[in-house]
Amino acid sequence: DARMSGTSYGACILHVAPESWIGGPLALVRNGDRISLDVAARTINLDVPEAELAKRRAEWQAPEKRYERGYGWMFTKHIKQANEGCDFDFLETGFGKPVDEPSIY
């Protein structure tokens, strides 16, 4: 259920969005970088000069696609980011007519 129950003591960061896979902030992190966390302010910051981050952004390349079909393909094409619920975009309910419950007799 992605809660990570019992795996950590103290503050624990479970999700950062957008993900590194699509070029999110974690894609720019390198070994040795300092990351500051302020729980009260609900912030997390990569303490690297903006010039260095701009260089890393320019050098970043998307990972090679692993799946051309099946569940892996569907997941990579349609899954939403963690802050949006980690659900498939085609399961949203904000469009289309609701499906009636079937009659059960």
C-alpha cells in the first residue's frame, strides 16, 4: 500500500514528484549533493547552485523505453504522478457519463 509502515524512524520522504524518470528534480541529484528538509515548512531543497542545476538539466536524457506493449507499456504511458494519486489517467471520473450499477437479480 506504499505507506512504508515500520521501515523508518523519524522523518521519511516517500514521494517526490514529478519523478526522475520524466526529468523531475530527483533526476538532477548526484552523489554528495546536500538536500535540506524543513518538515514544519513542508519544503525539500536540493542545495546546489542554479548554474549547476541548469547544466545538469541540459545534459539530462530520458531513460530508454523498456516496454513496447503489455502492462509495462500501459503503466509508463498512463500512470499519474504520486501527488496526483498514482492512478491511471483513464480511470479519472471527471469526464464521461457514469456507468450505472448492473441489475442483480
